[in-house]
Amino acid sequence: MVGSVDPKNGIYIGGWGELGCPTPQRIASYSLSPNRQRPLAGAFNAAIFNTFRRCRHQVLYVVPPFVAAYAAMNWAVERNHYLQSKPGRLAEGGEE
């Protein structure tokens, strides 16, 4: 009954645990001995160049907002120092 066509219900693929596919045969598996593997081969070299490449591609997305935020914060700090000084208070019409 596996794989048979039923005109009313479609194709029956089998019950739970035997979903219509026969037992797999002729599957070749290959493995490498653990003492022959080099899991970190070239990782340090690749990390340096990958990091440089990724940073280079993202610099125009990151640097301009930081420059604008720094400029705005610097202006605000300088303006605050000026307004809290004696000339700043006199210029804004405050009292001495």
C-alpha cells in the first residue's frame, strides 16, 4: 500500500514511522580522523582580513552619525558653558 494512488484521498505515504520511503541503501559516509583535523587552520589570518573588509564596507553607515552626534554634543557643552559664564548671562539679559 506504500506509494499507492487512491483517487479520493491522494497518495498514501504510510503511517507514523514509515513515511513511504524504503530503507535507505548504499549510503556512503566519510569521516576524517580526529588527529588529522585542523579546526582552526587559517582562522587568525581570515579573521584579520574579514574584520578589515567588513569594517571597510560599514564605515559610511557608522562614522557620519557618530561625527554628527559628537558635533552636536560639543556645541551643546560649549553653549552651556557660555550661558553659565558671566558674559553669557549678560548677553542673554540675565542678572549678574
